[in-house]
Amino acid sequence: MLTALGAILISASMIHLAGEFITLGEQLLLLSGCILLSSTIVLIPYAMEDPTKLSHQLLLILCTGICTLLIIAWLTPLSLLSPILWRITVGLCLLIVTLTAVAGLLTQLTDNHNSITLWITLLLLITAGTPIWLGPAVELFYLEQSTINAIITTSPLSYLAALADWDYLRGEWFYRHTPFGGLRFDYPSISITSLIYLTIGLACHYIRRIIATEKPVDNICIKHQSLSILGVMHK
């Protein structure tokens, strides 16, 4: 409920700022981006509570999926049977899989729950804005198409735009503020990018579980060594 409420509030304010004349593609990208941001802020703290439990992670992913279906079906002309709607839903769920898995791994490595949500949110915002803050470098250094494609692929917005079947970099706002509208480039493959996100998520989750199972053993060894040293000192 908090995820849905946050996404609706952010989406409503952004759509109000964008004005009345907003295309369906822009609306889909805006809504999916707001859902992703809201899910990250709200669900990451819950993901860190029990990052090794798969059922707990699946419940968080299900929350994102339900919110996506309800919000986009409510605020856009798309019906619940639309293939685009289901593509965006699955894509957002995969992104949440990756972000929650990375958050769990960072929690295990640092033992610091307080700043993980902030770092994950910053990571999401930085990668999402890659076409914007690397745009001047594209104009200055006349980069090759393969490098331009890599920059575009880095942004989750490119993945969401591909799912929504919309050329967002040639949309009005991005055409004005980035140089990509007049360049040759390819959007990331949906299947390959989905596989990459899923692989990153599963790898981080697997590494997190390995570290979690090894830590108790290390703690027992440390306690055993401490007791042995105390016993020697007592003798």
C-alpha cells in the first residue's frame, strides 16, 4: 500500500508538471519510473530484514507487480490484458529483484542497515540519469555507436522504454536536453537485459547466502579460540 501510494503521489505530481499534452509512451515511462523509485524507497528496508529467505523476497516482488498492474491500468488507457502492461510489470519485478539482492549483499558485507536504502536509491538515480550526465561527453568526444549503446543500456529508463515500446530519447524533453536524438543508436535487447538483471540478482542473493552461512562458523571459531586463550591464561 505504501508503495502504491508513493508511486501515485510521485506520478501525479510529475504528470502535473509535465502538462496536459503527454503521450502514452511518456506516461508509461513516467509511471513505471515512479513505481520503481517508490518500490526502492519503501521495499528495500523490508528486503534487508531477511534477505536470505526466498519467500520474503518473492512477496516484495509481488507487491511491485500488483502495484504496477493497478496503477498503469488505472491511469492509462491500457487494459489488464495489454502485452505492454505485462512486459512493464515483469521488467519492474526483475529490477526490484536486482536492487533488493544488491541491498541484501551490501547489508551482509557492511552490517549497516541505516544507509543501504540511501545508497541503493542513489545508485538507481545515477544509473537512470546516465544519458543525461554523460550526454556532454558524447558530443565532446564523438563516441562510437557501440559506446553510445553501452551508455544508453546502462540506464534502467532505457530498459523500461524498450518494454513500453517507446523511443524516449527522441521524445520532446530528452531531445532538447540530450544529444542522442540526432545520433544513431540501438536500444537494449529486452531479453538480454532481462537476463542480465536476473543474473545479477540471483548472483548477489547466492553470495549473500554463502556469507550468511559462513559467518556463524567464524563466530564459533572466534569464541572457541577466546575460551582456549582464557583457559591457558588461567592455568
